[in-house]
Amino acid sequence: MSKTELNEEQRSILKALYNLAEPSGCKAIGGASDLSWRSVMGKMRGLKGKGLVESPEKGKYVISEKGKEVIS
């Protein structure tokens, strides 16, 4: 299995989600990752498509097990 390639912003988002204990919206993720919420929002679809984040409820995100493996 190839290593998932992520840019710095994607990596920051995953690390922020890892540190946020509960499902979080783009504003909270942005605050935790020093990115604008718009930037976070733009990256979420790609991260979700790669299976690195999950959305347990509309507009809220958590890091997946695969996402945790990628940043560990």
C-alpha cells in the first residue's frame, strides 16, 4: 500500500482533528490548525474521499483510524 501523500495544510487539519476530542466544524478545525475555515472547508472533501476523515454528523468531522495512521 502506498503512503498517502499529504500537503502541509492537509497534515495540519488531520493533526488538529486528532487533538480535538469531539466532532468539530471547520471553524474549530481552522482555529486548531492555524488555517482559515474556508481553507479547511476546501480540503475536507479530499480528505474524506481518501478515507482520512469521517463525518458523523452534518458539518462535523473526526479523524478516521486511517487518518491517525497517516500522521503517526
